[in-house]
Amino acid sequence: MANTPQAKKRIRRNDRRAEVNGNRVGRIRTFIKKVESAIAAGDKGAATTALAAAQPELARGVAKGVFHKNTASRKFARLTKAVTALG
């Protein structure tokens, strides 16, 4: 249990940051799912549009520290490859 004022403050801060970061990750997942559902439906136009919207969200996740840059790069590359394969 935290005894010092600083440790108590860090616990409060960590709880707030965990909530914010969880919301960020959930938002990014939603954008990725939109791309994946468009790919599953075979709609290249919708998939391309959704991919264009997902890319800045992934980049923002990296900038905010909720995703590693290689993770975001891998996800974007795989989604791009899948969208391109929809001919």
C-alpha cells in the first residue's frame, strides 16, 4: 500500500492514464475493424477509405505511446496488403 504522498498521487495518475490509454486503444481497434469488415465484404472502395482513416489513428497511437511503432507499422502493412489484394 502506498504510504508517501507521491506514491498516492502516482496511483491516482496511473488510473487516469490507464483509462485514457484504454479509450485510445479501443478507438484504434474500431478503425482497424472497419477496414477488416470492408475487406471481408469485398468492397475495395470502402476498404480504401477506411484504411486512409485508420492510418493517422495508428500513427497517433504510436505518438501517444499506446502502440510500439513496429506494431503499428506491421498492422498498417498487413491491412494495406489485404486492401491491395482486393482486385
